[in-house]
Amino acid sequence: MKDNEVKRLLELRKKIDEIDKELVSLLQKRLKVAKEIGAEKAKFSSQPLDVTREREVLKNILDINGGVFPDDGLKVIFSEIISACRNAQRPAKIGYLGPATTFTHMAACKFFGHSPEFIPQRNITEVFEEVERGRTDFGVVPLENSVEGTVALTLDGLHDFKVKVVGEVYLPISHDLMNKSGRIDQIKRILSHPHALAQCKGWLQRNLPAVPTEEVVSTAQAARWAAVDPEVAAIASPLAARTYDLQIVAKSIEDFAGNTTRFLVLGHYCPRPSGRDKTSLLLSLEDRPGSLFKLLKPLAEKGINLTKIQSRPVKDEPWRYLFYVDIAGHIEDPVVKEGVEAIKKGCTFLVWLGSYPMGLPI
């Protein structure tokens, strides 16, 4: 490199350093204002998390950017800035179905950013219990998978515990094969959660037909095992590979592309309307002909979109069913409120689980 080229490069690097200094200064100013907002919210016990406002901020940032800086990168950057400022207002504890590096952990980080304290729970019931008793501020649990369907234990938790659904997050599920060396010829055993093994069965049969597979309680446990045994490979998340210093042997080995899981965020408050919301209900119907039709009719008449309905047997009452229902709109929308009141008349039991902004598209 010529002397003039070196000089030019140093000049440009100096500009970057100056810009970075300005960015840090502006971030410090933003943090200071965020703390002042937190102090004002504390006067009337307002929740620091305002999903609707945070969505507005991200939209404004993308509009200002106009596509000059890559939008995906800008979303990640500002999501973490928002997370740090929110956590500075009042540190939050987030419970999730653990252990660390599972897809539920990834979903929690996607929704809240990385600033809060994330507390893994042993099972879905514990996540609900910790939120209900106030030992965690929020909880994250899987509700449904596009390949494997609804998670029954989450529906049970929505019935058994006094919590609200305050948000949702969609996470694409991509399984990577990983081990210590990154070499496929060193793999003697493959470990993972039963669902992950099932979702990658075709790939494994085509590429490693002679290698035995073994079920473990989580993809994270499989990754931890692979980190200490060079003959073991794990099917786990990209986060697990980074956390346990594993090398990727093959990426995205799931048999069906587009596998996505929807997670619910649990808390105790109701986000304000955002203009693109979802309302969740739990209800039971009278046991007589046409009861389900009568339930759905008022929604159709009012033009309310039913986005999900799922039945679940009541554990201690044979042949009685609960229905988990999602409808488009917020409970504060007059038409939604009227629709819920109309269907309530035909129910033996109805609980409003929450209204919250719809999850952002993947």
C-alpha cells in the first residue's frame, strides 16, 4: 500500500472514531432521558415496557432511515438500545422455559433485547407460577409450532394461573448440527430433544444413516454434552453453538423449511392499542347442539377476524372442553368489546387473557 493510500485510510478511520464518539454521546443523552421517563412513570406505577411505543419508535427510525442503512441491522441495533434504556428505568426479570440457549431463550431475547435478567425455569408450569407470584416480571412460553401444533401445557397454564398475555413473538426454528471439530467424520452419536430429532429425521437418514441418535431433555443439554465429548454431535440452535464454542457441521438440517414457533409473553398488564392488535380468550361452551356456531356467529356478523381456535379437555371434568380463541383487534376497540360481550352470553366460562400488539412478521 502506497503512502498516500495509507494516509487516506487513516483519515477515514479517524472519521469513524469521531462518529463513534458522537454516537456514544448521543446514546448517553438518550439513556438520561429514558431514566427521566422512568421516574415519571414510577409516579403513577406505570410499567416500563410499552410494546406499542417501542413499535412506534422502530417504525419512526426505519422511516427516517429510508433504506440507506440496512433495515434488518437497524432493527437489531435499536432494539438493543431500547432494551438497555428500558432496563435502566427499572431492571426486569424474565422467566422462560429453559435451559439457556433453547429456542424459548432466543424468543425472549428477541422480544426483550439482551439487557434484562433472564431466568430459566425447568418447565412451563414454573414459568406461569413465577409470573403469577411476582418473582419474575414477565415470562415467555411456547404456544404453537407450525409443524407440531399447539403446546397443551401452555393452554393449561393460561387456565390455571392468573396472568395476562402481554405480547407474542414468532421465531423461525432452524436446527444446526454441531460438534467440537466441525468435522462430520468424527460424529459417533447425535443428541438432541425428541422434537428436534423428529424434525431432522430425513436429513439424518440421508447423510448419517449409520450414526445412532439419542434423546435428551433439551437441545441445550445436547450442546453441553457435545462440548465435552468430541464423538458427540448436537442438533441445537445457533445460539447454543456460540455459547458452548461448537463448530457448525451443517446448517438448517430441518426437513421442512418455514418451521416457526409462536411464543406468548406473560405479565400482569394490558398494552394500549397499537392499531394492529390481537385479543386472546379462554372459554367453555354449553353442551348442546350448535353452541360453537352460536359462539362464532356474533364475531362474523361484526366482521371480527377469528385467527385461532383450539380446544383442550378439562383435566378434572371428563368430556368438558375449554377453547383458546384469538381474534383480531384490541379489547378497547368498541367492535371487539361488543363481540366479546355477545359471545359471553353463550359461554359457561369466559376469561379475557389479554390484548396486545401482533407479533412482527418474520
